[in-house]
Amino acid sequence: MGFLGGESTEDTDLRPGLAVVGIAVGVAVVQVAVFPHSTEVRWLRFAVELLLVPIPLAGAFVVGTVRDVQAVWRPLYAGTALFAVYAVTDAVDELVTQPEAVTLVFEDGTLLVGSVALVVGALRWSTHRDARETDLRRRNERLDQFASVVTHDLRNPLNVAQMRLELAREGHGTDHLSTVAEAHDRMEALIQDVLQLARVGESVGDVEPVSLATVAADAVTNTSLGASGLTVEADARLLADRGRLTAVFENLFRNSVEHGSTNRRDSSDETAERGARSDQSSAAETTPAGAGGRRAVADADGGTPGVNVRVGPLEDGFFVEDDGPGIPPEEQDRIFESGYSTDTKGTGLGLAIVAGVADAHGWEVTATTGENGGARFEFRGVSFAAESEVSTSGPRR
């Protein structure tokens, strides 16, 4: 790449420093050749001021070691070049007679502009360094999470599968194979979540306008929530990575199903028992559309009975809320930690994935209590598409 061209400076080597040296020497030669010699040559001051020249030249070679984006190295290169011009002009000024305009431009002007350029470069470098350190810290945290999953969460079901398989081989019955299958399913779920967690931790690059309603509907097809269990109150067009946003809804829907269906298990069993004791079939035909009717519809479309989730836009984001048992206030700050789960069959990575996607987009996600006491997740700091208009039509079922 050229001195100021291209996205990377990997191939610049000494060229930026040599370019600054060439600019400084060229300016000095032009000034000595064009302007008349001074009647009073101050050799001592010339020698002292000439000592300033190596400083920006050395700085130019140091800048040449910076391997970073243009936003960082361009102002640094420009600043060192302008300082080199200032240094040689200040020294040559002791040997030749230059007009005030030249002195104003090549000394005062380059000193001022060069200082601004160096400050801008330094600030951008500091910002980029902080972002890189933050990204490195996130990578290290994910490595710790992966190590924990491999050494603990994956090893436990693997040990169970090995022991039960050995019992089956020794003739203790084939009932142990069902436990082996469950252990394999858990390991598969863990592996999928770990791979997803590895991807969502990366910073989001290009974003696109994404329909909130469409993404939520797409996510339902990959969960056991069921289309009848989802209500989108209003649509909005968000600027997001479509694939990662879909992963957010999938994990939140699974979380609602896992905890909501468990909470309703007892009440469902009681309802079934009462129905079994009743011999009045007409009562079932005249049952009003309520919780029981909703569960029947959910069963028909493959969803989990009795679990309902609402999705809708906020002024600066969106929310996802269910009608389950909710999250205790003392646990709301912990649920996004990797490995934290109140379900013994859960991987504990679903909400960590949600937090990772939000963080990668620059959003803030918080857990709170919904209108009906269920879990509510709010995403703030979300950018909307410029042409976005939230739909004013009724709720979408």
C-alpha cells in the first residue's frame, strides 16, 4: 500500500519514516535555494535548533511500527511530517532571510496543525487500544466459559453415558440406554450453545434493517413455543445483525418454555384429574376459550401448552415478556452469568448468549418483572432504521 493508502499498514515498514525525511529535506533545500542568505548567520542557534530535527524524524520511524487502522496512523503520520517541517524551517531561518508570510506558514502554522494532528492520532489510538483490550478480555472470558463447559458440564453427562452403557453391556437391561440417549442430547445442546456463544461474542460489523415481528416469528419455528403462544404487539425495524437477533429470541423463547411449562405442570395435572372424574362430556364441548382452549391450540401447532410470550418495541429498543413465574429480584442480576441456571436440565448458557449479542450490538439488556408477574427482558440503546415506522395495527397473533 502507499504512504496514505489502504486499510492496513502491514507492508509500510520504513516508508513512512523515509517519506517524512524526504519532506523535511525537500523543504530545507527549497528554502536555502530560494531565499537569500542572512547577513547575520547565527551558527550557534542554527546548531541548537537543528537538534530538534531528529526528534520528529525518529518519531516518524516509531509511527511506522504502528500496525493499525487508518483512523489511527494517518493523523500520526501527518503530525510527525508537519513537526519535521517546523523543525527544519526553524533551523534554516538562522541561515536565510525569509518573508514573514513564509515563517508564519512553515513555522507557526505547521506547529499548530501538527500538534492538533498528533493529539487526534493519540486519542484515536487510545480509544482503539481500549476497545482492543475490551475485546481481548471478552475473548478470555469466553475461553474460561468454554473450559468450564468442557471440564464440568460436558464431562458429567459423558460419565453418566459411559457408566450406563457399561451396565447395559453387562446385561443389566436396556433401560439404561434411555439415560445414555438423554446424556447425548444434553451434550449436543451444550455443544450447540458453546458454538453459538463463541460467535455472538464477536463485535457486530454490518447491520441491516430487521423487522422485529419477522425475526420473532422466525425464531418461534426453532423452539417449542408455538406460533399461537407468541404475541407481537407492534412491529419496528431495528438495525441489527439478523442472525444474532434471531438467536436472542430463540434463547428467550426457550427460557420461557423451560420455566413456564414447569410452573404450569401441577395445575395442568389437577385439571386433567378433575376432567377424568367428570363424566359430563357436554361440559368439555361448552368450555369457554380460556387457558384450556389456548393449550389445545398450542398443542395443535406443536407448541408448549400454556406458555405465552409478548414482544414489542420500546422508545429506544424492544422487550420480550412471558407470563411464567418470573425471576426473583435478587436473581435478576445473576441470570446473565454463564452457567447460571435454575433448571437442572438447562445448559446455563442461553441468557449468557443473549447478553453477549446485546453487548456486541452496543445494547443494554436488563431483566425485570412483567405486568403479569412473568419474566421481562428489556433491550435499550437500540438503533432503528431511518425509514422505520412502528406499526399501528392491532396485536399480531
